[in-house]
Amino acid sequence: MNLSEPFVRRPIATMLLTLGIALAGIAAFFVLPVAPLPQVDFPAISVSASVPGASPETMATSVATPLERRLGVIPGVNEMTSRSGSGSTRITLQFDLNRKIDAAAREVQAALNASRADLPATLRSNPTYRKMNPSDAPVIILALTSPTRTPQQIYDEVSSLVQQKVAQVKGVGDVEVGGGSLPAVRVALNPLALARHGIALDDVRAAIQSASANRPKGAIEGEGLRMQVYTSQIGRLAEDYRRLVIAWRNDAAVRLSDVATVSDGPEDRRTLGLVNGSPAVIVLITRQPGANIIETVDGVRALVPQLQAQLPADMTLQVASDATHSIRSSLREIELTLLVSILLVVLVVSLFLRSVRATIVPAVATVVSLLGTFGVMYFLGFSLNNLSLMALTVATGFVVDDAIVVLENISRHIEAGRNRFEAALQGAREVGFTVVSISLSLVAVFIPLLFMDGLAGRIFREFAVTLSVSVLISLVISLTTTPMMCAWLLKPGAVQRAPGRLARWSERGFERLLRGYAHSLDWALHSPGLVMFILAAVVGLNVWLFAAVPKGFFPQQDTGQINGGLRADESISFQALQAKLKQLVDIIRADPAVDTVVGFTGGARAGGGFLFVNLKPLAERGVGGQAVIARLRPQLAQVSGVSLFLNTVQDLRMGGRQSSSTYQYTLKSDNAADLRAWALKLAESMKQQPALVDVDTDQQDNGVETFVHIDRDSASRLGVSSRDVDAALYNAFGQRQVATIYGELNQYKVVMEVAPRYAQSPLALNDVNVAVRGTADAAAAAANASLRDASTGQAVSTQARGMVPLPAIARFSEESTPSSVSHQDGELATTLSYNLAEGYTLSDAQAAIRQAEADIGMPINVRGSVQGTAATFQQSQGQQPLLVLAALVVIYIVLGVLYESLVHPITVLSTLPSAGVGAVLALLMFRMEFSLIALIGVFLLIGIVKKNAILIIDFALDAERARGLSAFEAVREACLLRFRPILMTTLAAALGALPLAIGFGEGSELRRPLGIAIIGGLVASQLLTLLTTPVVYLLLDKLRRRQPGEQHLSRHVDTANPSLPR
């Protein structure tokens, strides 16, 4: 049976089918989504709860722990981490990748409902949750500036308009506004004036609340008439509150302006946003899980002109950072790389074939196979990303192989004088089994990758499927379109005409190579012992090299973006932190590689901050992001009192925890004191390791806090409770939001605190007075209805309150306290983060951490483990040998089925050790780590190199069976006869990978390890396998002959000569 015959006899139908495949691929190319990497989202949910004023320890014990007991039993939770700070707790649940996030969300809600009885009564609102992707950085950052407006006025416009509109864009997940706060009426109290009038802080709060009441008034309704009742409301500006009566003393009103400075200001004065050093309000936009980053950013960008038109004329809205710039540039570069690879493959084919007509045949096969792959990618839901396009680039050297094998064999028959149609049918029939063997065994290599666990498996699955689809399409094209084109294009006259100068030069070069190979082959066949010793040495060298090569997880990308986490001393004031942030921004801006710097602090990030740095295009800056960080690091270290940890933004980031540096190492213990002490010791020890930089811990004790120790006996005797003290302190120093002002589009707050000049040091506590409760006069006033506010029922102060100075019932001290408490999987935990020093790999870092632990002699009750990317790397190291072994087993099974032999697949597998040696040596030569990208290169080499053995074995078996040649004669003839297609296909694969290895343009750090591994492996295998394969074939043939059941594959050639068109 000849599969190619119907297609050779029906050229028009074959041509139209081929054209249909190409057109479908072209159409799919323009609608395929674009992404940096295959879309894989962590199913993660964040749970938040808040108790204003609670300490980190209180939040951890009374809120985090009860919630963790309920949430930790939800099926599919891989990791549960929590971080409790002052007044807030955040728990992150990371689920198995196969878990449906919507179903998980329902179970989280049920767990929160069940935990409500376990939570403290001070938790006034239920815990909330949201779906999230913890590894996502902002995809686009907007900045709003104005030369005339204050930050709070800008923030008001952002909150009312920009935030709402942007949140409606398809794909947008979260819109966070920083660098400012809403406008507010700020009441800065004078504690001395309050004491003089005998007015308690709580009296002021109650008076402001009473004046700002906005309660239902009802309606007047009579016959045929209904009228709603309204009251005049106090305004939303400071001047409306200054004349507010807060108390009566000696029949005279005490107004708010008598005891406080009332001004219009921000709701939170401890916030700052900067864009290139200028004040701005920052809008951070992240995408929803599963949303396409390019489409999301394009949607936001399209909205910017509309928002600018709706904003006041003196406000400017600009895009401060766009994460897709590097993505688009990288994809343009890989698309260019793909085109260059196609041209190089076609060039090498033309040099060997020496005919334009002959060159067209594999060129068409290559282009159609790649275009057809786009169509299948569309139906599989894939995207155009760095890995899928890398797969297609490598595939250029694969998809041409089948066409070359078919074309070369048909050309050989035509040159022998056969009719072109007979040659097409006979040539396709002879190599049909060979082509199927090559293609199926290549696809079989990637079967283990499809079952690879975890995130890495999900990502490389798209690579493996894309490459496999292109190979299978090329198999179909080579058995249908290629023989048809050969029958109609390779005319004898064109083949036999006088060759040109270049053709003659290439032919002479090939003949010299063939003669040299013939001499080497004869030496190898007559020295089998030495050849087998060399092969055994190569196998041993493989084992040693794979153990010695530095190992990594995923190449560090240069995305053109840098993130920075700012960590300040715990006791630093906001004013000092603001100055430090400006210093850091100025230093970074001065670097010639930097384009834009966005920084902000305050709000939920009190005591710290974040910076986002956009670098200039790679062609302009000339150095990578890591080099820029290394250049900035010593300059930034000169700013005292703060630490800034810079990291290049990566498209692939594992784990759900946030940290100052890229990689994490977590300590767990059941003793908080031991955990804190040994975490600090280990951090100091890690800083001494040359492989580690930017070492930090989330457990900081480098600041002091003020503690108020209440003498409860004295307080009780004077009529003061602990609650009264807490309220007085909160009223004085907490920026307490005491009332809400309802506007048309927003709600604004009245914020109360003591004036800043009375809160500059712990001595300010001496000025705090606590009202005495429970006196007879107070009880009488409370019972007098005429002295109560009609709206709120709050008693109005008419006489001086009894006041107790805080120092009379408490003493003050300065102590160290953790700024946060962390848990992992329900246990106390502390995370240390670090980056890799230049020239070191993740395997070096893990060895350095083990050494750091050994140096300090950490006790057994403190346990450590890597997390995030480092944990995934550790897991992948255990999987790699199993994946390679699985690939070898699958190939053996496939070839054993195809050849109906237990012996000949071993001959094919014997070609693989040389490829591994070449790949690892090439990586070492270019000082590259053995990463997952390099591992993919090894898998590709397994598929490429075995092709040489298949070409030789298939023809040798045919010669033995059909012409009765001895095994020695058959394998020698097969090696010489198939030398041209072997050389052509190997050069095609190498030149297809050459643009990847050269690594020009952005994103080259992903492509280079793959290209270098492939080319190194091909060079080594080409030098060795052409000599070792025939020797192994002869040795195994002797073993085969000792087993009567071992038979050749029966593939009798039907020499019938059907009538063919001429």
C-alpha cells in the first residue's frame, strides 16, 4: 500500500488541501492571543480581616488562628500562609492547580461563616475574601499629576472617576490607588486647651459625630399631600466645622476652633506618591486570573484618552509603567528569529540540492507545517508566547526533515533515469516507514512532558504540544504534498542540466566529506572494541557532567522592569521616610539605563513602600536589568535608616508569598522567641555567604515602640477603665475617623487627632488626659433629656469633666516588638528572602543556606524549608532523571513496535549519550546553568539525534532483506548512502536553532540556553554517532541472530508498475 499514490495522481486536490491548511493557519495567527508565557494561573484566594488598633500578636492569636483552623481543612489547599500586622490579618490560600477556583471560593465562604463564633466581638465586620493571583505584579500603572491641585483633590477625582471606569475594563482584576487619600476635614486638637476647659477628647468626638448625623427624618403626609422632611446638614469643608459648639462652660459656648485647628486636608497625611521625583497619585492595575495581559493593557490604554477628557483641565493622566512593552518586543524578536530560522533552513537545503525547483519542495513543506500549527494552536486555546514561538523556531529544523528524506530519495531515483512519477511513488514508498518512524519517535519524546507535575509541567505542555503538532503536520505533508510536488516539479531536464559554480563548489565539498567519512567508517567497523570503549566513556562522562553542571530553574529574564521593596527602621517617622524615599528615587533616576521611577509609601504600607522602575529599551541601555541593580546597589546602601531590595520582574514566579527578594526560605517553630532569635541569626549568617545577596527577613526587631503600662488599681480608684485609656490614646494619636460626610459621588471623613506639634515624641503622652466616668454630676447630666442631642441622643457637655493625667495612672517604656506575625500551614513561621549573587545558581544558593545553618548550629525545634520558586526548583531536580528515563522508555517501546524488534531500538538509543555530553559542554562553555529550558533542549536532542540511527538502520535492514547483503555490507552501504540526508537534516536543525543560540534582542535570555544546548548536542552527536551506530548495529545483530524469534521487519516492495501519466 502506498499512501502517497492518491495525492500524486490528484495534484489539484492535493494543492488545494495544502492551501487550505496554510490559509487556516494565517487566519488563526491574527486572532491568537498574545502573552509572555503560556497562561497558567495559581488558584489562590486571599482572606482579610481587621480590628483597628489591635497589635500583631492579638491579630495572630484571636483572628488568624481561628480562621486557619477552619480554612486549613478545605480540600485542595496546597499552602496556607498568613501575615498579621497592626489591626489587620491577611491569609493566602493556594490551591492545587487542578482545583476550580469558583468551587474553592464557595468552600472558603462556608468556612468563614462557620468561624464567626470563634472570632472576637471586636471584629465588627465579617472577614472578606477575593480571588487572586499572588504572583501577579501590576500590568500597567497610571499616574495623575496637577500643578495646582493638592494630592487629596487629585485622589478624589481618581476615586470617583478613574478607579471606577478602569475597574470595568475587561480583564482588570484589582485597581489600587496610592500616593494620596481622599479629602477630609482634619481636626488638630490642642490638649492644653482641652484641659483648660475641662473637655475630654471623647467629648469632642461625640460633638462632631452629633453634628454630622445624617439619619432618616420621615415624611409629612395628609389628604392629597406628602412631603419629605429634610434638615440642613453641616457642610464638607473645614470652615463649616470651626464654629461647631462642643461644650458649654459658664453659659458660654466652647467652639471647636477654640480647642483645635480645623483645616481641609487629606484623610491620611502619611501617604506619598512620586513619579520621577514629582508628587503624583498612583493607580496600580492588576489583571484577573486567566485574563490576557496584552488585551487587558490595550483596554486600559484605550480608556486613557476618554478619562483625560473627563478630568479637569489642570490634571494630567499618563501611563507611568506598562508591563507589555518588553513582552511585545520579545515576541517581535522571536518572530524575527523564526523567520531567520526558516531562511537558514531553506538555504542549507538549496546548497545540498543545487536546484531552485528542488528547494521549493521542502520550503513549502516547512511553511505549510508551521502555518498549520497556528490553526491547531487556536483550537487548543494556546497563545503566541515566547515558549510556543520557540517551539516553532526549533520545529523549522524538524519539519523539513521528513520532506528532505522523501525529496532526496525521489531525486536519487530520478537521477538514476526513472520516470518522475514512478520515482515519486517508488521513492515515497521506500522511505514512508522511515519518515513515520522518525516523526512518531520524535513525538514520543514529549509524552513524558505532558505528564510533568506542577506549574512547570503546565507551562512546558504547550511547548511540547506545539512542537508535536508541527511534526505531525509535516509528516502528513511529506507523505502527500511533497511526493506530488516532486512528481510535477523535479523534471529530469532540470536535474541533469549543467550545475552552476556554487553548486559545483558545494558538490565538491560534499564529496570530500563523504570520502573522509568513508575512511573513518572503515576504521570504526574494523575497531569495534575501541569504538565501544569510547561510547562507554561518553556514557560515563554524561553522568559526571550532569552531576557537576550548575543547575537552575528558569533563566532570569530581562523584562525591562524592576520592582523594589522599601524596608525602614520600625521607629522611623513618616516625615523621615518621605525624605528617604525621595533620596532613593533621585539615585535611581540618575542611572542612565532608567526611564521612569514610580514610588509610593503610606496607607497600608506604613513604615515601608514600593518602587517600580521602568528601564529604557535594551538597545538603548546596553546592559541587563541585573547589571543595573548591581550598579545601583552600593549607591542605595549609602542611604541610612532604610533598605531597598530591587528585583527584576519575572514573567514566571512561583508561590503565593510576597517578600523583599526573589527567593524564600521559611523557618517554622512552636516557640515564638526561638523562632525570632534564630531567624535573625540565620539572616546574619546568610549575609556572609558569597552566593547570596539582598538577604532580608519579614521578622524585624530593629525599632522601638512606646508601651503604656496601666496601673489598674489606681485607675479603678480614680474611675478610669482600660477602655477609657485606649479610647483617649486612639482619639489623640490614631488619626481617628470620627464622622462621615456624604457627598454626591463619594464619602469623606472627619479625622481627629492631637496637633502634630504635640505628638512629636513619647513625651506627648504626658499631655493626654483621661476623663473620669461615673460621677454623680455626670449621671445627672446623662439623665437630663434637655441636655441630650436630639439626633443622636448623645449627652452635651455643660460642665467641666473630671480629668486624670495619663502619667498618674500609667508608666511609659520603650520596647522592641515584632511588626508582624506570620504563620504557614497553621504554624508560627518566619520567611527569609534572598537573591542570587552574580555567577551563582539556585543549586549554589541551597548549598549556601545549608552551610549558613551549619555555621550557627540551629536547634531541631526550628525547621527550615525552601518556598516559592526555590521549592519548585528542588521538586524539578527530582523529576528530571525520571522524565529523561521515561522518554527513553517511550521511545524504546515505539521503535520496538515499529521494528518488531527488541534489539534495534537499543541501536537507536545508543546515539543519545553523545548528544547529552555536547549539550552540557556547550552550556559550560558559555557559563550557563542547566535550567528547565536546557532540559527541553536535551529532550529535543533525543528526538533529533535518534533520526540518524533510524535512517541508517532502516536502509540496512532493507538491504539485508531485499538484496541478501551481510550485516557488515548492509550497514556500511546504508551509512554512505544516507550520509547526505543525515548531514542535510542535522545542518537544518542546527541552523534552525542558530538564531536562538545567538540570542539577539529582548527575551534572548530565554532562547539562548535552548539554542546552545541543541547546537552543542548536534555537533557532538554528528561526530560520534555516525561511527558508533554501525558498530552497535553489528554487535547487536550478532545477539539477534542467536534468538530465533527475532526477525526483520517485513516490508516487501511491490514492484508493480501501474500506468502513470507522463
